[in-house]
Amino acid sequence: MQVIKESRKVVSKEITMTIPEDFINEDIEITIRKITGSRDKRKPGKSNFNAFRLNTRGFKFNREEAHER
């Protein structure tokens, strides 16, 4: 199942969307809901994952050793 999700600020009563070619002549579901609370204003593609850090400097991967286990 392919899903398209967009967040927009509504400035009029009309919304225009562009959908992929493979959606044409197919049944689709459109859901519109108001976003409550604070919106995440990070730039797309920026990761906010910082749960831990792992130093891999000097690490040498040995495929044979990994497959032994």
C-alpha cells in the first residue's frame, strides 16, 4: 500500500493535490483532519535521532567472522 501524507497550512477553502500515475482509475481514500498541538518545524530530511552515539573509528569489519556466529 502506498501512502502519501502532506501537512499544509490552509489559506482558502480549496486544496489541490497531485497524485502518482498509478493511482489513476483506482479507488482512493482521502482523509483531512486538523492538526492540534505544536507542529514539528524541522527541515525535511534532518534526523532528530540522538539516543546514543557509537564511536566506530578504527573498527575493521570482518565478514567471515560475522558469518561464523
